[in-house]
Amino acid sequence: MVLEITDETIDDITKSHGLTIIDFYADWCNPCKVVAPILDELSEEYKDQVTIGKLNIDENDHSVDYYGIRSIPTILFFKNYEVVGKINGVSTKEAFINKINNLMNI
């Protein structure tokens, strides 16, 4: 299940010891709507290994500014509170799987 993340909850989510993925999106963004079902599938497939969440940029200005989000969708990968990877724009499920598998081995 993809978690709803806000400015108030993002720090707690990114401090986890495992891999965390956050999708910075907006409801009006068509490319974001393409990425959403991929992340839904991955949240089920990796449910015991990876935390996946989404943060609405229109409702969470602080996080958008803090992480320098300039375009959407932007997907950030966190490990131990640090950004360890990034995907901008639409990408394939296979690209996400490769990124996840590579980052889980760091």
C-alpha cells in the first residue's frame, strides 16, 4: 500500500533504516497518473522490503522546497534519511525494479 505523506510525516518516513521511495506528484499531472499504478504494484511486490509513499506537491510546500522539486513526477529514493537516488518523469516498471534492487544492495 502506498502511504500518503505530508510535510509533517516525511521526516519519520525517511528516517527508516530500509529503502523508502517518495513520489512527488499532483492530482492534475497526467504523467503522475502513469507512474501511480506502477508504484502501487511495487508497494505490493516489495511490501516487506521497501516503504513507498506519495506526497502531493500542492499541499506540502515545505518538502517541495526542501528537496528542490522542480518538475513532476519526481521520485526520490531514501536510505537512512539520505537521498540515494532519483527518477524524473515517467519511467517503466523495469527501471524502477532495477533501481530498487541496486539501492537495496548499498
